[in-house]
Amino acid sequence: MRSYVYRAEFERGSRRGYVVSFPDVPEAITQGRAMADARAMAEEALGLVLLTYLQRGMPLPKPRARGRSLIEITVAPEVAAKLAVLEAFRAAGISKSELARRIGKDEKEVRRILDPKHATKLPALTAALRAMGKRLVVGVVEAEAA
């Protein structure tokens, strides 16, 4: 099962707040005034950078960073679903028109589904995954204290 979880380093900023960076995703750097704000900003920054990787045709980095001081950050669910579709499409080696045929949609809609910048609804993403032999699984875990 593929999840989009990366560990982040939260450092106290020179002023108030926290600076957040990801050892495995060096392009993702953000900050927040309080810990809760920094976590929300980290989730957003991580998702945007991972989508950019796929948009540029680059593979996603493997989450390897370890350490007690690092905090796990998961991308937002809608971003995780979009990342899963983009990775599955690349691995499937099919054309956009073939994916459109499989899900019974116009190729224009498939282009939107595969556009990292387009906010695609969950039913379209799950249909695309299903058409490529994948299944979206949703989980719930306890939130860490801020």
C-alpha cells in the first residue's frame, strides 16, 4: 500500500514560530506562527511540491528520513488521491485516450484528471484508479497533539 507520508523537521524561527523542512523533499520549506499552523502549512507545501515532481516527470522521493526529532506529515487526502492517479497512470503506460475509454469519459476530462493543478473530485479519481487496476483506501489515525 502506498501512502504519502514524509518526515519533517520543525525548527524554532529567529522570531516567533517554526520553520519546517523535509529532508527527503528539500524543495518543501514553509513556516507557521504556532505548531498547529506550521503543521497545516507543511501539509500544503509537501502536497504542492510532490505534485510538481510528477508534473515535471520526476519520480517521487522515497521517504527515508528517520529520527526522533522528525514529525510525520501526510498530504491532504485529495492530494494523495491525485498523486496516486498520476503515479498509476505513469506506471500503466497507457494513453489518455485509453484511460478515457476505460472510464467512459471524454479525453478532455481525462486531461483535467491528470492535471496536477486541477482540483478533481474524488469519484473521478477513484474511477480512474479503478480503471488502472488500483483501489483507493482511506484510513483514520489519531491526530498528534499540536
